[in-house]
Amino acid sequence: MNRLAASPIFDNGVFRAVELAVGDIPALQAFFDANPTYFVTVTGQPPRHDEAHEEFHDEVPADMTYTRKWSIGFIDPSGALIGMASVVSDLIARHVWHIGLFVIATSLHGTGAARAIHDALESWMRDQGARWIRLGVVEGNTRAERFWESAGYQEVRKRTDVEMGMHLNTLRVMVKPQAGRTLPDYLSRVARDRPG
């Protein structure tokens, strides 16, 4: 069975989101190879030949608790993979969801597709129990920084000297409260993200 044709975990009428499986790694690698901008920007090099395999099998750090990790593919009406996200539920604390990677096809940048996909993903995470959504964006990746800020994410701290490929990056840890929750509530639960 073609997993990219599987039943969606959510569908906004324009695209559908499916949970990727091991058999989808070649399609994910082809997507990364065709859309190298993120990798060149944050690592200084195109995606490695095993980028999709490593992303799919990437483990949550041993010192962090979590409930589940998803690799989600976003599929257009023609069946093409137009984006992907890695999502972790209950990371560090209950109701804290984390977007580890969010890549949308370069050809769709500036069309509003990334925002529509993010908004549907955010709604799905909230429906599944997310009360805060957390992510890290590389400082200097201006397009991504603007995207996340305009989507309502707020910086809570920075992590410096994060090795990513050929670069040592500074990561801006950002959080977006959901369902009437607040940043102070979040920081009371996730001490590692407190400023300073």
C-alpha cells in the first residue's frame, strides 16, 4: 500500500496530512533533495543522502520525557508530498507539544500554503491536547523567524552553539500558548526554557 495515499490524520480540503511510515522514507528523501533551501540555510550544505532516514529515526533526547513522536507528510490533491513536520507530544511536560522540523516545498513559499498548513497542524495539535506549542528556529534564518513570529510564537530563551551540519547555530526557543494558557504557565512547567 502506498502510505502517501493512506487515510489522513487531518484534511483541510486543499491538502491532507498523513502519518509517514518507514516505507515513505524514499519519498521523504526525494522531497528533501528537491527542496534543499532549509538545509543549506541552517547546516551550510544540501540534505545528506540519508537525511530522511535520520530525520525519521531521530530520537528524542534521553533526558526529555514525551508521549509520542509523529512524522507527518502534507499531500496535495495530486498525491505529491508538499511538506513535512516532525511533532512530539507531551515533551518535557504534559500538554507541551513540539514542532521539531517544518519544511514546505520551496515552490509554495510566499503563496500562503505554509500558513494554511501550519494553522491546520496547530488546530489538530490543540484538538489532541496541546496547550503550548514549542519549537526552535535558527537565528539568522530570517524568513523562518518572521514566519513563526507572525504565527504568534514568542521567544522564551536562546540556545547557543548548537551544531547543525557545518554550522554552529543559535536557536531561538519559541512558544505559542493555546486555549487561554499563558507563557508564565508554560515556564512554571518547563524550567529549562526560563530566560537566563
